[in-house]
Amino acid sequence: MEGAEEELERRSKFLKSLIQKKKTIEQQEQHDHLQHNNVRVRACDMPLPLQSRAFRCARDLLDSMPPKKLDSKRLALTLKKEFDSSYGPAWHCIVGTSFGSYVTHSLGGFVYFSIDKVYVLLFKTAVEPLDHS
Amino acid sequence: MLEGKAVIGETDMLQTMQQDATDLASKALDFFDVTEAIEIARFIKKEFDRMHGPGWQCM
């Protein structure tokens, strides 16, 4: 019986170390990805895959714009639509070089980051159904 | 009281609420320095939540 318990303990430790290793690798990849894309996360409550999607979308769009000709409205619209269609309504996006904000967001649906010299606030709010009574 | 008139860019809001928004913005600028953007946004958002129910955002 003791041998079985020891074996379980050993396997548990092994699995924990694997998970830890995977987490470390993911974090390192994320860090490299951010540095490569000139992204700095300022505040965040969002899973890594969603963050990466936001950064990639912003990066691709900024790269497609002529230099020194930032179309912030287009960037905000694209990010908002992308997240609405992929993760459900209602996402809000503010893009600019100088703004302050104070918002209420859904759990796991908030990121504030800078990319190059542009600041992006992307967050989700709960949608209440219209009362037709 | 801050001098100057509020200019509304775009709106989809009751006239009374628009008035509340401009009044609160004016009050916020009396309370805070113009550079304290987050404090101004927080003040307006919290007041609107109190006056018109939760879920307001302010930039």
C-alpha cells in the first residue's frame, strides 16, 4: 500500500513539474513575442490567447498603415469587431496617444497596452437583453 | 466655476443627461487639474453610475 502511495506521489510531482515547465515556456514565448512586436502591457485581466490575438491584430493593422499616419478609429473599429465576432458582444476599444479612462469590465475581459507609441484600451461589458414588456 | 462652454461632438442621449454630463465635466475640472485625466474620468463615471444606474464608462 505504501509503495502505491509513493508511486502516486512521484507521478503527481512529475506532472506538476511538467505543467510548471509548460507555463514557463509559454510565458517566455509571450515575453519574446511582446518584445518583438514592441508591445507593453500596462494593465490586464485577460487570458494569454486573447491578449496575443489583440496584439497580433493591432500589429498587423499598424503595419498596414502608412508611417506617421495613424488611423486610430480604424484600429479601434477593427479590434472591436474582431473581438465581438470571436468572443461575443460587447467589446469596446479606445485607441489614442493621450487619454485617461475609468471603466467597468467583465471578468477576464480587459487589456490596456501600448504598441509603438499608440495606446489601446480593449474591454468587454455584459449585455443586458432589452426589456420588451 | 470654470469659464467656457461645453461643446457636444456626437450624442445619443436625453437632453437632461447631456446636461448632467457637461455639468459633471465642469465640476470635475473645478476639483481636479486638467492633467489628472483618470481622476476626472473616475469622478464622472461614478457620479453617472449613482445618478443613472450602473454600467457607465468614461474616457
